[in-house]
Amino acid sequence: MRYIEFGIGNKWLIRTETELNDGTEFEVRGIVRPIQFQSAYIRIWIRKTVLIIDLKQGLKVTKKNRNEFKIIFGIVSL
């Protein structure tokens, strides 16, 4: 899976995170093509609470161990 993200709070303003089948992941600056659209989401991370609004999965609220502030728009791709 590939996650193409735009927003503040990550290392880069625009980045692509690739998750491999073995569970490892890596990120690169910019957009990696081709894009096979699967879903879109908005992630708002304030302190340890993360609010995710996803087109396929709906609304989800999770807790994380670290304090962050992020506002991200993302696209899920194959």
C-alpha cells in the first residue's frame, strides 16, 4: 500500500509512505507514481488523540503514545 500525504506535521509537506508486504515501511519526499486510488482520508492529530475521517472506513478516533500536532490529507493507493 502507498499513502500519499499532504499537510503539516510530517517530515515533508508532501510525502509518500510505502508499506511492504512484510510489514516494513519507508517514506520518500514527493509523490511516487503510478497512483491507483483506493481511498482518501483526513487525519487530525492533536497531542495523543488522532481523529481519522476516511472515505471507506468512516470515522475513527485512536490514541497514540507520543504528543504530536498534524493536519494531513491523504490518498491510499496500491
